[in-house]
Amino acid sequence: MNELPEYVLERTFDAPRELVWRAWTDPDLLHRWYGPGAETIIHKFDLEPGGSWLNEMKWGANSHFQKVIFQEVTPPSKLVWHHFSSTDSAWNDIANPMMADWPRLLLTTVTFEEMGDKTKVCLTQVPLEATDAEIACFAEAMAGMDKGWGSGYTIMDEMLVELQAENS
């Protein structure tokens, strides 16, 4: 395959850019909306190029571990990271136990555009170092990815209203 599939999700939040940036970069806020329907535990969060974000999502007795290595951090406008979509509990890269052909590594870019008192967020993900089967799996799953991100964004909407009320 020559052309890599690219997942793109654009969303405008009714909150200033600095606050939306904080929702993405403050672990005390991030764990509240990232991984909706699961308990999200952030084990480490070093927001700098080369820094890591070690994330565990728990459903009852089951855990799913993910590792992020930040590539670019440009406050408050851009985040770029390598997303290892599945790791073991020691943060070693493994195949996804729920989807064998899911790409092990994604390039994720999130931009934050100021639009008056609102913020446009654009998230993109592209498989990296992926096999043809992984690329095909990602391309097929893209249509359903809005649901997961959208659920998290709904929680973020509520959180942003709450934070703005606290700050006014």
C-alpha cells in the first residue's frame, strides 16, 4: 500500500484555547475524559519532546496499557506523539490483544486553533511502521473511531463548562 490512511477528527470546543490545552496536558484533567467508560490511570506524564505518557485503562479486573512518546510540544497550539497502542504492564510494545492486526504504532498530531473564545481541535492519526494487514485494519476501523473520541469529547465539554464556572 502506498497511501497511508489518515484518521482526522475536527471539533470546536466552547472554551478558550489555554483551557482546552490544559484539558489535554494536565493529567488531573486528562484522566477524566480520556478512555471514556474505563478508569484511566496515568502512571507517568512528562510533557516534553522525548517524554512519555504511560496510560492504563481499567475495566473491572482487566487492564489495557498504552505508551506515548511526545515528539513535539508547542504550547498551546500543537502536540505530536508516537502512540504505542498496546503494551504490557512493564510498558513493552506488544500486539493488541483485542485486535491482532491493529497497528502497534500511530503518529498522533493534535492542533489547537484559537477562534475567539472557542477552540478548534484537529486530531489526526496515521499508522507508522505498519504491515499491510495493520494498515487495512486501521483503514477499516476509522469509521468507528469518532464514537470513542466523541464520547471522550462529550465528557470534556462538561468538564470545560465546570472549569469555566470555577474560574468566573
